[in-house]
Amino acid sequence: MNFDFTEEQQLLRKTVRQFVNDEILPHIGEWDAKGGFDPIIWKRLADLGLMGVCVPEKYGGSGMDYNSLAIVCEELERGDTAFRTAVSVHIGLNSMTLMQWGTEEQKQKYLTPQALGEKIGAFGLTEPGAGSDVAAMATTAVRDGDDYILNGQKTWISLCDVADHFIVFAYTDKSKKHHGISAFIVERTMPGFSSKAIKGKYGIRAGNTGELFFDNMRVPAANRLGEEGEGFKIAMSALDNGRFTVAAGAAGLIMACLEESVKYANERQTFGQPIGRHQLVQQMIAKMEAGLQMSRLLVYRVGELKNKGVRNTRETSLAKWQACDFANQAADDAVQIHGAYGYSDEYPVARFLRNSKAPVIYEGTREIHTIMQAEYALGYREDKPLNNMLPKWPFEE
């Protein structure tokens, strides 16, 4: 397996890193404090072609491979988790799902403007009573002529007040449990739709997260994604992409923790020498370096599988679980290295620690991924090919 980056990927990393240095780092403290970032960032991302990194050029995207998407997510999270989350949801959960499951008409109508950055996409699966237990969802979609009537609620939805399009999951036949869930493309402007941001989050404060409400909302049957009853498969395939971007972002957070900790450890002195000379500080630095390198190996291995069009649920689960745990530990150690200063806003490591917790929970909790990996090892779980082909790079029509 070749992990050498192409010249194009090296340039991409350099470009996104410079973007983060110029457009995000000077303002992130302010944005985190006020609970939202400047919307101009969306235009800047679009200008760089980052709103459609993995989308074929035919649909307005850059046509890059999956590991290029990983590079983007890694570098964006080095700036702040909010920006990686935005790209994860817009591309990983929404656009890549449209690319895999959408009709040609749906791709032209929704995927193309999203890839161009003219519209923003999001994803609605979690509900107040349905997180890890997807089958417990209460949202319903009842067929009525050429429409479906949606009623229900989603929660902890990233970009809830920002996105133009949402992929939403609802029961079309609850008696069939998982096999009775269907997926729909919902527009913010559809009557009966509303959203509300969640305030007082512990971390990722610069990002927009909240609830979606559907009150007798009519959605054209043409907006159903896939066939009736395919919603669960669609959701799980979407999570394979979303979890991949989360894992890549976690590597970026480890990188940020390492950079800040190395800088501080070389500057701060105790007992007449830089604290980086103390072995227990070195131990924490070493763990960050190991976590970064192991996370990258797991992530880019998944990227190669995706490039080949191979189902990768098992590998993605492992990458997401381990990278997020490494990031959470790295952030905790970064605060410890900074001592009392790490507990303040004077340095960014407290923000890193707050941000590191959410990815351990969303898109499959640490506990869910632990169970998944055990069941794979025990032979209780296996991945079967999906009905439709996974997008393979270079993306061929």
C-alpha cells in the first residue's frame, strides 16, 4: 500500500494549511466565544474548491480522491473542529451520499450546487430518543399521492440553521423496523420545516448545532433517496464516509495539540531548564506523536479502500474509534503540559480539550465501535456488499 502523497495532495495540504493560518487561527478565539464563525468562510472554502473535494468534475466538484478529503479534514481541524465538522457533514454525510445513492436528476439539482458551494448540505438521523439505537426513531413519512408527509424531530444536527438541503431519515413502515426506514432530500424552504440551535454546548462552540422539526411537511416523492426501506443501508453507508472524515479530523487535532505542546515545552522553564527536558513531559509529547502517526495510518488505509470502491465499515470504525480516543488523550495531555495556563483561554489547548470530547460520542460512540470491533473479531458480524457500487476513484461514469 502506497502512502506517498502526490504533488497535487502536497499542494492541497499546503493550501489548506495556509488558509487555516490566515483565515481561521486569527479569529477562532472570538468565534468560539460568541458561538459562531463568519459566514464568509463558506465562500472562501468554495473559492478553494473545498466544498466538493471528492465530487466528480461533472457535478461541479474537484474530482480528488478520498485521501485528499482526509487531508482537507485533518488540516481544517488543526484550526478548529467546527470547520472540519462543517466539511464532514456537507461532503462526507450529504454530498458523498447523494453521489452514491442519488438519481441523475437529484445529483444535478442538489449535488452540483453543493459542490460549487452555492448551497450547503446536512444530515438528519439522530433524534431525542434515537441515537445509537437508530430503529427507535419516531419520525414518519406517509405517502400521499406524489408526496410524502413528514412528521417528527431530529436533534444534534450540525449546520441546522445554515444548511439549505438535508438528507433526512423517517419510517415509511415501522412494522419492518430497520427495513422500514427511508431517506429523503429535504429543503429548508419546504413548508412545515423549522430549526433551532442548541445553546450552551461544552465544545465545538463555533459550530452550528441544533434541532430540526417537521410538521406535516410535504416532500415530493421525487426527493426520496433510494427505494422505500433502503434508508438504513443509506444511513450506514453515509456514516462510513462521515466517520472517515471524523477520524481524519482527529489526526488534525492531535497535530494541533502536538504543535502547541512542543512550542510551550521549549519556552516554559522550571528548575532552570525547559520543561521539555523533563521525562514525564516527554512521555506526553511522545504519546501525541505516536497517536498522530497511528491515526494517519488507519485513516489513509481506509482512504485507499474507498478509492478502490471496497466496503470499509470495519476499517472505518476502527479508525474513527482509535483516532478520536488518541485526540481526546492528546488534548488532555496538552492541558496538563500547559499547567494552570492550559486551564485558561490564554492558550488554545483548553478549546482543544472541549472540542475533543464530541467526536468520541457522535457518529458511533466509543462503546459502539468497541462492540463492533469485538463482533468482527469474534465472527458475529461481517460486511456484505451493498446493492449499489461504492463510488470508486477516479470517478467514472
